[in-house]
Amino acid sequence: MIIVLKPKCDENDIKKVTNKIEGYGLEPHVSTGHETTIIGVIGDTTKVDPRDIEVSP
């Protein structure tokens, strides 16, 4: 699973998402670019509800 965060998100947003991913027993891999951050998720993602990890603002 790949999660693309909104441009210019802050560390708080990234931490919220990685904590939720880890809560599912999965491993997040954060890649921060100039404006956009993506998170690769390693593990069985079939048990993840994508709506649970959506970030608002």
C-alpha cells in the first residue's frame, strides 16, 4: 500500500499516519520529497480500512 500525503504536511500529520499503520501491525516507510511525502506500507494491508488513515486539513 502506498499513502500519498497532502503537500507540505507537517511532522504531526506524518506521525499520526505512521502510528495508525503501526497499530495494524504493519511497517511504514516514510519518503519525504520537496513538497510531498509518501508512506509505503509493508505487510498484510487487507485488514486496513483506508478511511481510517485518511488525514484531513
